[in-house]
Amino acid sequence: MRIVAVAADLIYTRGEAQTSIRDVKAAAGISGSQMTHYFPDRDALIHAVVEYRANEVIEFLDQPEIKELDTLKKLRKWGRLTVEAQRARGTQGGCVLGSLVAQLSERDEIARQRIAVGFEVWTDALAAGIARIKKSGELGRRADPHKLAVGLLASLQGGYTMAQAADDIAPMDTAVRSAIAYIETFADPPSGSNGRRR
């Protein structure tokens, strides 16, 4: 819905506290009656924005180049695309979902719960991809897809924050590359290597 997309963009650029219903109406070009038809109060709109952002990060995984994430090559591509998307957006603002945590989680329990669910779904989607990579034989039996997905997503969130603080995308790029490099250490060593990596 366009109203939610407009509200999400305003909140991302201005912050939730600085975004009013009046701002959203003006930016979306709608009347007050149209707004209240869909959203009876501001909290209802904010909760819709959280769901919109949660869906957005999942839909990012549906890009043709990385769809059905099932190889380490696609995982590395996902990392590059994620960093490039933030580079294009600018370092300020951080993660479209993660940035809502500090703004909403302590004042709005419903929003906090929905953000948490968004992260759980995002983690599960990455874990499913890592599980497919493991099933293909690129990762060994020691690899725990869920734990690796949690670590990858935590590194990504830290990267967003550090990039925002430094106004430089490099920390995010390093964080994502390092997390993926760690996942790659779970690849079984080539036969004949006696279990040692070179």
C-alpha cells in the first residue's frame, strides 16, 4: 500500500518521533478520511510500517541472482548486493528493519514483538539457504545453519550501525565479508588433506 511505503520512507529519513500523520498525508497526497479508513490511529500505521519493512528484507532474497539461496557463491552475492543497496541508500539510516528497534521497542510492545518476528523470519530464511548449501555438500556436517544465520545477521546489523556512525560503508562491507568467510570455514576439507586446511 502506498500510504505505508510513504510512511516507511519518512520514518527512515526523519525518524519515527519526527514523523506525524499530517506529514504522511501530505507526502501521500491523501485526505484525513482516507487515512483513517485504513489506519484508525498512528500506532496502527506504525505497526503496518514494521510489517512492510520485515517483508522488504525477506523479499530482497528473491532477486534472480540469489533466489533459492543454495550455494556459497549466491551467499557471497547476497552479501555484496546487501552492501551495495546500503551504499546506494547512503550510510545514514542503517537497516530498514533494525533502525526501528531503538525507535520503537521500548515504547511500543506490539511493535517490538513484530520487529522480533521480522528478525526471526529473516534468520529462518537465511538459515534455510545455509541448510541448502550444506545439503549440496559445500558445507560439512559441523555446520549449524541456524547458528550461522544468527551470526551472519548479527554481524550485518553491527555493520549497519558502524557504517552509520562512521559515515562510511567500509565497516559494513568488512562485517558481512567476515561473517560469510566464517561460514565458509565449515566446508569439508578436500579429500587427501588429512583434515588440515591450507
